[in-house]
Amino acid sequence: MEILDKFRLNEMLFLAQTINYLILLLILTHFTYKPLFRVLNERRDTIETSLQKAEEIDEQMENLRTYHEEQLIKARDEARKIIAQAKTTANQDREKQLIKTQEEIDALFARARTEIAAEKQEMTRDVEKQTAKFLIPALEKILQESVDDDVRQQIYERSVKRVAQLYNT
């Protein structure tokens, strides 16, 4: 009490003010501080949750970006393979077509040679016939008077052979 007297404090007033302060503290705590701290804690939790979700979304985006890049690389590789295969197939088809065309050309040349040879033989036969047609009467006239039949036949055969040889070469 002496302390209270030294500071000139009234005990009842001090007690009443202390009780009033405690009541005010209880009221403020109950109605202001607790709701305020609850709101602040909820907000902090919401922010932390949002940050975690944002990090998860960033990870997902990075994973998606990586996945898309991998898919792009795979698609490019597949496109390169398809293009290479198409080029190979086209080259093979072209080679086959060239071989087929060359075979057709060779067949045409062979057929043309055969036809030319047949025509040549036919022409040779025609020339032989025509020559024999004109040569035999001429030889008969020339040889009729001076040579006998055996010699005449030999001359005739040699003449036909010579004409045939001339046209075969």
C-alpha cells in the first residue's frame, strides 16, 4: 500500500480499471482478435493452397510442354521416316519402270529385227524368183545352141547359187 500511496493511486480505481481492462481485453479477443486472426489464418491457408496449386499447375504445364515436345520430335521423326520410305518406294518404282521400259524396248527391237529378217528373206526369195524368171530364159537362149543338157543344168544351178549368195550377204 505504501507503493500505491507513493504513486498516489487509488486502490479501488486501480482495481476497477484492471477489471475494465480485462473485460475489454476479453471482449476484443472474443469479437475482434479471434475473428481477425481466423480470417488472417484462412487467408494464409488460402494463399498457401493457391501457391501449392500454382506450383502443381506449373509442374503440369512443364510436363505437358515436355510431352508436347517429345510428341513433336516423334512426329518429325515419323514424318522423316515416311518421307524416306516414300522416296525409297518411288526410287524402286522408278527402277522397276525403267527396267520394264527397257525390256519393252528390247522386245520391240527384237521383234523389229525378226520382222526385218523375215522381210529380207522374203525379198531375197522374190529377187531369186525374179532373177531366175529372167535369167533362165536368157541362159536357155544362149546355151541352147552350144551346150548339152548336163552342162546347161550345171550352169543353171551355179548361177542360181551365186545370185542367192549375192542377196544373202
